[in-house]
Amino acid sequence: MRARSVVSVIAVLLTGIALKLALFGPTQVAAVSSFKSSGLDIELMHQGAKSLPELKFQDMTFVFPASE
């Protein structure tokens, strides 16, 4: 009785894994290939970053209110 239930559980798990691989496997590969075709040129972005305007601000990170 116990052996039948163990075999049934293993059969259901293997069937579920096989269905998951068969149904959801190709979509992940298609997503990766479309990501590679986006064509961002990081080196060109770094070359254009030299002429950006500067923003100066007063850093108040470690200034605490005076306690009275």
C-alpha cells in the first residue's frame, strides 16, 4: 500500500517537471535572445558623459540640529 503511494507521488512529480520543461522552456530562450539585440553602446555613453553640466550643492549629511 505504501509503495504504491510513493510510486504515484514520484510519477506525478516527474510528469509535472516534464510538462513544465516542455511548456515554459522556449519562452526563456526567446527572452534572452531579444535582450541581446537591444544594442546599447556603453563606451559611447561614457565618451559623451564628459560634457555634462555640474551641479553643486551643500552637503548636510552630518549636520544635526542644535539641542537646547
